[in-house]
Amino acid sequence: MQNIDEFPNNSRSSEQMPLPQNNARFLQKILNSIDLGLIISDNNGDFVYWNNNALELLELAVNDLSNKNIFDLIEYIKSTSELEVSLSSSLTALVYAEDKVLNTVFKFGNTKQLALRTYPLSSAQNIYRQWIFWDITTKYETGSFSEILTTEDEIQLYKQKAATLAEINSQLEKSVDKLTKEKNEREILLSIIAHDLKSPFQGLLGTFSALNTCFDELPKEEIKTYMTYSQASVKRLYSLVDGLLEWSRLILGQVKFNQTQCNLHFTMLSVVNQLKIQLEEKQISVIDLMEEKLETLADENMVTSIFRNLISNAIKYSKRNGKITLSGEVKNGFIVISIKDDGIGMGEDVKESIFKPSRHSSTRGTEEEEGSGFGLLLCKEMIEWHNGSITFESEPGKGTTFKLNFPLIS
């Protein structure tokens, strides 16, 4: 069953569930499109979720449920419905029951007949209860009370709806698990970043202290050595802060996502031209095997950033006189872009951690080039904004190939 430990409290409407950006609207559309009213309460009776159909069937507004609980809802149902005495007294007790299942039908208002099924949902820490309502007025008018609950058509209909809810529950559970995992990873990342920021500052403070104390006594060559060290520390610090700011803006949703028609081949050639100096410094050649007409809807600034990060990495981890091969083709409804180098490759420990924020780190390049460690994290975040994906293959001593999948224009 759905683990709902992380669901929002009762102050949110169903359109405010904090699900991951790529899944939230899709799941919410499913929940609001089925002809079932869904309410979930915890073992204290507080609401943890409801969908729009529940509000409509029970003729309520969001404000009618906000800051209230299931006991208030039961009293409301009692005041607007015709309930049997036994049902009226047992509804409240159901909130605390961990194993009770109830199927019933009641007259709501003057004309509406509603069916209700309620049963417990178990999580690792708590017991919740799901309340499912649906309108059976038409069926009620054409059959007896017993027929409504026992006919084969009604049983089959409920099975179909139950299967739909089970699938939704499964997807919501995965989304909550993903949110929890990402939250934990980012908390760990922040502690690592704090440590990484201290290191270059400590180096700078030590250098400036030595220069300030002994400047008049130091030979020019030694002063130059100190300044070279300071410059390297400042460059690393700038790279780290710049990467951190760009990554944090992405995950906090502060980046404007502007999709236009984008030719991936032309964008790639533009990035290669921007990195021409770095390529020439290490005498690395670029082999372009990309098809020319590779067009998709994309944020061109993000795509440029993705390509620049991946090609910069390829340069960083390639030896002198190496080569980088670019290819692109349409395959299985996606544009697949490959960036392959013949550099030093990655071992298993590095491969397992490069997309994990909690293991943020940067490996020096073949000529001691440094980086912030945020490049691949940024690539992953940005490609996912495009509903695409990034994968890689790598072997020590034989190089690395990164593959990007962009959706075709539909």
C-alpha cells in the first residue's frame, strides 16, 4: 500500500502536492480524472490528502476541509445525509480501526445516492485510512439496495477502479521515496560543500598571512610562487561557488525554462568553437559524425551548458593528442547525442557516484586541471527538465562515452 508518511498536511489542496516536477502534474491529472472521490486521513483523524472529485461529490470547497479533520467531515455527512443508526454510530469508530473495511450506500442531500468504501492503509510508521466515494444515483434508481452492492457489473466496476487506485498509489509511493532520498542527499551535499569551501579559504588566509609578515624579506621568485598558489585557490573557489549557485537555482526552480526549436548539431558546433583554445592547448582533435537535422524543443542556454560541461570534461580527462568523437542520430523516438573521448576513463567507485549529490567530488584532469564537481550534476538536472536522460559508459584507460536522449518534436 501507499506509504504516505511524507504527504502534506491539511493546509494544502490536492493541486499543491509536493511531488517531483516531472511527475506531479501527470499524477494529479490521473487523480482528478477518475470518477472517484478520494480522501486519506491519519490515525488522529487529520486529513493528509483529498482530490477534487471528493470535494465535488460532497459539495465542499477547499476551505471547508482546510484546518478541519475527518470527524468534522463525518458530522457534515450525518447532517446532510440519511444514515442508518448503526452506520452513523460506527463511522467515527472506523477512524481508529486498523483492520475494519466498510462498504455502504447512503442518501446524500435530497437527490444524490453515494457509495462509500473505506479501509486502512498501512505504512512503516502509521496507520492511515482511505475513504472512497462515488455517485451511484442512476444505478440506485434502477435497482434495489442489495443489487447495487452485489451485481456483477458493480463488482467489476469496483475492481477496475481499485486497480487504477493501486497503480496511482504505487507511483505516489515511488515519488515520495524519491523526494526523501533527494532531500537526504542534498543535506549531505551541503555539509560537504561547507568543507570544500573552507579548504581554499584556509589556503588563501595562510598565503596572505605569510606575505603580510615577510613580504620585504622574501625574494621575488618566492612571492611569485605564493601568488600563483593564491590564484589557483581563487580559481577553484570561484568554480565551486559558481557551480553551487547554478545548481541551487535549478533545484529551487529559479531558472526560467524557455523552450524553442533548437538544432542540436549547430549548438554542439558552437560549443566546440567556444572551447577551441582548450582543445588546441592539449592538441585534441574533434571528429564530428553528427547528422545535421537534429531538431528538438529545448532551452538553448541549458543545452549549451550541458554540451559545454561534457566536452570540457572530455578535454580535462583526455591526454595530449587525444580525440573526441561527436555523434547524433534519431532512435526510438529520441535524438541520441554521444560524446566520446579516449581518455583515462573511470573506475567503478567513480562511476557509482558521479550523479549522486551526496558524493560530490571532482577528480583532477590529466594535466592537474581542477573543477567544481558540479558539472555532471547540472547536466543531469537540465536534461531531466527536457524530459530526457543521460547515461554513460566508461572503462579505465579506454575513455568515456556520455549519451544524451532528447525527445523528438511531436
